[in-house]
Amino acid sequence: MVMASLIALQLATATPALPPPFTELPPQVLEPGQCALFLWDRASGRRIAMLSRTPLQLRAIIDGRSTDLPVAASEGEAVLGFAPVSRFRSASRSFEVRLTILPATVGGAVVRDGSLTITEADGSAVVLPVAGLAGCPQ
């Protein structure tokens, strides 16, 4: 009984929960030629967001709902159509994505490091370290 409790505790602590307001983004189906950049939360290893290139938007499960937010601003030289800094807004939050995007040797790109900052209407913010992959299925 004690051993089972220890194993359950270890499993529960092995995969940290995503911070509010996010839940894991389910697998997404891309049409041929549609490009996307997927982001994973470094702490939990869970997929938390997808940036689509056309139109440029952020898709995430926020407060339990699938949400697509159009880009409000972007900065820097794009790699595969994705800027190193992009900002998105909802009615109650702003989201800033900062990425170091490296072109891959065989198509696509890798997000070596990055962050997703979620700022609430009251000014409080959470910064999530992220990693990611970008690609365009043929």
C-alpha cells in the first residue's frame, strides 16, 4: 500500500500541471501547404499553443475553450513566416511570444528557446519557458 502511494505521488509530480489558463492543445490536423509552429511548455512537456502562418494567429485551449487569436503586432526577421516576437490579445489577456527560431537542415524550423508571457487585465503576468517546432506538410 505504501509503495503504491509512493508510485502515485511520483507519477503525479513527474509531469507538472500547466499553469492557468491553459490546458494541453490536442493534436492538430494541417492541410497540405499549411504552415504551423507548435509550442511546448518546457516544465510539463505538454503542447500548449500553435501559431498558424496564414492567417497569423495563436491557437490554444484557454479557460477550457479552443481559442484563435489574431496577431496584434510582430517584430523581427521571420523564419518560415514566423516572427521572433509576436503579440496577441483576447478580451481579458495579452499574450507575447518571444522565440529563437533556427531553420532546420531539412525543411521546417526549431525553436531553441523562447517564452510565452500571459498578462492579465490587472497587470499580473506569468512567463512560461517554451520550445517548439515549425513545419509545412506537403
